[in-house]
Amino acid sequence: MTTDVRVVCFGIIGCGLMGREFASAVGRWMHLLDLPFRPEIVAVCDANISATDWFTRNLPTVTQATANYRDLLANPDVEAVYCAVPHNLHAQLYVDIIAAGKHLLGEKPFGIDQAANATILGAIVDHRDVLVRCSSEFPFYPGAYRLAQWVREGRFGKIIDVEAGFWHSSDLDPNKPINWKRRVATNGEYGCMGDLGMHVAHLPLRFGWQPANVRALLSKIITERPDGKGGTAPCETWDNAILACEVATADQLFPMILSTKRIAPGHANTWFLRINGTALSAEYSTKNPKQLAWLPYSSGGEQAWHLMDVPYQSAYPTITGGIFEFGFSDSILQMWAAFCDELVNGDQIGQPLYCATPAEASATHTLFTAAIQSQRTGQTVVFDEVAA
Ligand SMILES: NC(=O)c1ccc[n+]([C@@H]2O[C@H](COP(=O)([O-])OP(=O)(O)OC[C@H]3O[C@@H](n4cnc5c(N)ncnc54)[C@H](O)[C@@H]3O)[C@@H](O)[C@H]2O)c1
């Protein structure tokens, strides 16, 4: 039993969909077994002040609710910030958060475009004492966590090919009203890649599988949507993206397909990773969140897929019984624990999966920028090195 618990005081900027998802995890912190740290949410900010009401109603620890994020950054009680605002605001807010000396868990894509991302990276260089990480929850699902462990253990042999994706389908409905995520000015020219791509690229990049080139196939399927005022508005962003890449590691070259889709019929928040190797193939998808499939192989042996309901074994142990299912809100809890762990313990973090880094976010910008170029020219874009 832990007696001395280090409290990390958080401010939340952006009290929309993700702000609330994130905040509710604090109410379930007790699920995590005896961690020597815990977060407390002391301040909240949203430009639309009424969005903070839910927080002040549900979180007795909140002592500041403001419409101006600078007030929150001036609050000496705030040690770390979770920021979930539209992409066009990332550069300005993230830079100001970092310059204020607050640790930052920021939402992806870490800037609306490569220039905005470079501005954020510049602020990090100037404030190396501040921990900055990018939100990415899916690697904390037990099935994905197990895949990452197998990669670390070198169990796949020679990699044959890799496929990773993150698919949604609510935009199949042409009558779904437009929102900021379908506008270039607020979501960025990357479209579905900026929206979903960090989730897809996080583990491949963590494994050192940085694309050496990309041929992109980007599509716009629904071209206009209701504007919510009785008219229609152009739907400007890419709906779907298929990125065919080659990965060059020190000893091999292999194909990797990364796909982000807003319109994948039947899929709601489906994240998946398939790795085929000469010694082991394996796949995990949140479509079937308990199930992990793998096929071990050695010369002359049978090729039989194994299927298992993965037990609830998470990065940070919980009170939850091994037979119960893991879900998205559990992954936020685990990710937040990893962030706090790193903030408190630095490189002595208690398990191997630390949150996505600014360098990993930057590598996605290099990839998505190249993907737009590839779509424009119809050519494969080769990059010497994705920024590490
Ligand atoms: N990790 C995930 O799974 C996941 C899922 C969805 C969205 N996101 C990311 O989270 C971020 C926010 O997305 P969302 O779905 O929560 O959007 P949202 O529209 O639901 O919420 C955004 C909030 O930001 C507020 N806001 C706008 N300008 C502001 C300002 N200047 N100061 C303070 N608040 C301001 C808005 O009023 C709104 O309440 C984006 O970066 C998005 O890509 C991540």
C-alpha cells in the first residue's frame, strides 16, 4: 500500500468531446492499483465558458474556470495541462503552455501543418525542463500492448509487411452537419490524416519503422454537407487516405500500408495493426477488442492461426478482473498514468510504453505533408529521413 502519493495538478484547455473524456478518467483513478502519483484537475478553460459547467459540477477540485487560457497558464497551482482544441489553435496554445513552464499532454496532430508543428518543436527546444507528449491511446489496449512487447522481443523474424489503420464511418451519412473537423481552416489540409493519423503511426514509429517513401491515395467522397443553418457548406477535407510506404531499417526493407478513413462503412473507431513476419504473424483490432490473433512459424511447421481473448493486463495494473473487457476510457486512464509516471519519474518510468513524443508527432507531419505532395503529383515521394 502506497502512503506517499505525489499529486500532479492539471488544467484542461478545451472542454469539448475530448476534454470531458479525459476529465472523467480522474474519477476512475482508483482503478489503478496503488500508484505513487495521481492527477487532480484544478482549472478548466474553454472559449465557450458554458462548456466548463459540466466540469465545475462534477469535479469539486476545480477552483478556476475561465474563457481565457492565459488566466489558466498564470495559475501557479497548475503544473500540467491537457489541451484539446481545434488544430488551427495548437501552435499558439501549445507554445504558450510550454513557455509558461507547464508540462503538456497535447492532442494530435500537434499543429495544423508542418510549419505549425515546427513552431511547437522550437518552443520545446527552448524549454527542455517541460515534459511534452502527444495523446495516443490505442497502444495501451492490452492486445496492442502485447504486440508491442513481441516487437521489442524481436519475435517476428524478418518483417514481411505491416498494415495499420484507424477507421470511422459516421461521415457516410451525407446529412451529418459540417463541423470544424471537415474544414481546412480548422482541421488542416491533411484532413483525415491529421485527424486520425497519429493513432495509426504511433506504434510503427515507436518500433523504428519510419517510412522511407510514400505513395498516397487520398479521396474526397462527400463534397458538401448541411451547414446547420438550413443551407449546405463545402466539405473540404480528405475523407480517406491510403498511404503505401516502404520502411527501410538497418537490415531490411518492407512494405507498410497506413490508412485513415472517415468513411469506412460499418466501422466506429476501429484501430488495427497487422504485422506479418517470417517467424511470427499477429494482428489486433479494436473491432474485436478482446481478441488477439497470431501465427508462429518455423520451417516445415504448420501455419495455424491462434486466437485468444486477451486478459485485462494493462500497462499499469488495475483492480479490474482479468476476464473483463478493456475499452477506450480505460486506454485514456492508462495513457494518463504513463504521462504522470514520466512526469514524476523521468526515464525511470515504471513500464516500457511512454506516451507519443513530439519527435513522433513531427514524423507524422513529414509523412502527411509528403502524402499531400504524392496525391498532387501522382508520384511516390521519397524522403531521406523522417525527422527523428
Ligand atoms: N485522442 C483521441 O482519440 C481524439 C478524439 C477526438 C479528438 N481528438 C483531438 O482533440 C482535439 C479536440 O477535439 P474535440 O473532438 O475534443 O473537439 P471539440 O470541438 O469537441 O472541443 C474543442 C473545444 O475547444 C474549445 N475551444 C476553441 N477555441 C478555444 C480557445 N481559444 N481556448 C479554449 N478553448 C477553446 C471549443 O469551444 C470546444 O469546446 C483535437 O486536436 C482533436 O484532433 C482526439
